[in-house]
Amino acid sequence: MDISIVILAAGQGTRMRSTRPKVLQQLAGRPMLAYVVDCARGVQADDICIVHGVGGEQIKAEFAQPDLRWAQQSEQLGTGHAVLQAMPGTPDTNRVLILFGDVPLLQPETLQRLLGGCDGDDVAVLTVNMDNPYGYGRIVREDGRVVRNVEEKDATDAQRQISEINTGVLCCPAAWLKTWLSSLKNDNNQGEYYLTDIIEMAVKDGVSVHGINASSQEEVMGINDKQQLAQAERALQRERVTTLMSEGVGFADPSRVDIRGTVTCGKDVFIDVNAVFEGDVILGDKVHIESNNLLRNTTLGAGTRVRANCHIEGATTGRSCEIGPFARLRPGAALADNVKIGNFVEIKKSTVDQGSKVNHLTYIGDTEIGKTVNIGAGTITCNYDGANKHRTIIGDGAFIGSGVELVAPVTIGRNATIGAGATVTRDAPEGELTVERSTQVAVPGWKRPTRQA
């Protein structure tokens, strides 16, 4: 039987106190809803429908993807009413799996187990056992089968002792679901149509309801405010770091690392505290990341060490490089093996070949640096003329003195030496010393300006 997945994402999320819809709140660098959509795709659904309401245009713009179907809930009349909006485009022959856009930690493996409990005309409900189930609907079973969901306010003292609660996630045949949804009543204090009422309808119609238990409370936690969002963030980060540790990655403190993308590591990688990884990051064997570093869409070669307080984005390195402390590699920075980039150095859209060093207080932009080059402190490649960018080429073995300005376009020849303080506007020949300085003079009688009263 084909699978239709309905994702409820129409809630206002007023407790978030945000101008963005609740399902677009960021979790590990992505909207909450993105995790739910990924989970839906993970069970190879034939049809994915997102029910939107408040902020629907923002949500649709963020998820403008061809495999998604959309349904609007113009009035907030409860979860049953929300699911009903998705039914016109749902084939009667499908099984329908109902998910929530604010339950982002659910895993495809759990959904596969839930689908396994929904054979034929059966209904499967995802449940979880809670240490403190107060406020949640309790799952009432008879002979192991689910017979009803009882809300906290309607439960007897004995039912309140039940620790198994209804997560709201369920699976059932589309034809039955459409029948039950059309029969829902809103004669309750909230005047809403509750999806949970279909459990009792199914039992009344002789349809078996199976309760499938989730692996943890965290997996099915709903997020309604910033505090719960932070709790989900920590849960997701723990899971990601635990996975990396099982693969042999070392952490100084697993609780002080944030992974907002994917991190792929070789053997004997070590990551110190307050490291943040975004996008796709690849760390080769024996890479060492010191404290307070941000790495985004970056690949580091084996044996590379990133010292404290660096910002690295869109960069690649060869083997055994050393970066920082306080260095910045911008997109297009490409280092070969054994390159050293020191403190307060910025590299942008440039290549640095094997064994070269840029140790102190330097900006390198739109530049090609050869092998075993030494760049002195305070050097600047002047790559921008106010309208266009220009390239600087520095040949193998060149030595650039301190405080040098290389005004692009310019080429520094192999083994050339540039004297300290030079402003180089023309190509420098191979193997020669190039010096460009004005004559030093003292101005007699000059006085330093004083502050006006």
C-alpha cells in the first residue's frame, strides 16, 4: 500500500514570540520543519502534504520543493480539522501517516516500526512512556490493544497513573481516516476537532489499534517555546556528538560542541571546547581543533592543527598545516601541505603552495603564492581598485618583508626579495632585491596638533 504523509504545520506558535512561523524556528542551523520533511522522505513516502496556516507563504517559500503538496488550514479548528484539509488530494487506497512540524527529532526507523503496525485496516499510534505524564492524553489498553485516549482532565485517578501517553503521530488507511474525520465533533471546551478522537471511533468500528512505543521521550518531544527549542537543540547535539565519539573522535567536553550540518572525521581527530561546525565539514586523520573555532563548509587535511579563535569558511587545506590563533580563512582559500597561517591573518580566494608561511597581521586576497614563500608581518595584497578585483602572483621561494603593499595586478618573481615597507606597483624580477621607499626626512619646527578648547 502506498504511503501519504500529512505534516501539520499550521500552528501560530505564539509562545515563540517571533515574527517567524514556529516550524521555521532554527534547530542546529535548519528550520524545524526541515527535519520532519527529511524524516518523511526517509520512509519513501509517495505523497507528502504540508498543512499550513499562519505564515504559510513564508513556509512555502522556504520549502519550494517539487515533491511537496500543500493544503491550507485557514481557521485554527484543531488537529482533526487540519488533517481534513489534506484529504482531498489523498488517494483512498493509501496509508496515511500523520506527523507534526514541531516534532523534529523523530527518526525514520521509528516511523518504519509504526508503519509495520498498520497492516490492512489496522491503525497504529505512536506512544511513549513518560516519567511525568501530567497534562498528556493517556493510552488505555485492554489485552494489549489500544482502546482509547483519555485526556488528563477526563482521566480517573487510576488512569492518571498510566505512564504511556499519546504522541499524536499515527498511521491509518486513508478511506477509514476520511470517514472518521468527517464524523468528528467539536463539543469540547476548546470548540476544536481533535484527531485523537479517531482512536475510539476505530475501536467502535472494529478496527484494531496498535500502540507502538517510541525509543525515547526526546525523540517525540514537541516544541512550543524557546526553552523547549533549546532543550531539543541540546538533545540533537548530544546525539550527533555521541555518533562521532562512537566513530573514534575525541572531545574535550562533548556538551560544548555544536554541529549544524555534517562532520566527517578520520582517525584520531580531537575537538576542543566551543567548536562550531556548519555545512559540510571534513576532518582528516589526526586533525586537532583547539577551542573557540568556527568551521563552515571546509575540508582539513590529515595532521592539520587549528589553533584557538579561528573562523574558517569555504576553505581547504593539505596535510600538516597550522592555522591561527585568530586567523580567518574565507571562501576560496586553498592551502597545500605544510602551510602555516598565523595570528591575525586573513586569506581570501587565494592559493598557498607547499611549505609557505604567512605568520602575522596580513591580508592575502586573490593571490597565488608559490612554494616555500615567506610573507612578512603587516603585508597587504591590494586586490581591489574600487571597481574590479586583480590578482597577485608570488613565485616559489620569494621573501616578502614586513609592512609591504603589493598593488595588484603584480607578479613577484621566483626567489625575489621585497624590502620592508615597500609599495610594489610593478612586477619584481626573479632573484633580485626590490626596494621602494621615499627618502626619510625630518620637518624642522613641526608641532603636533593640540585639541581645540
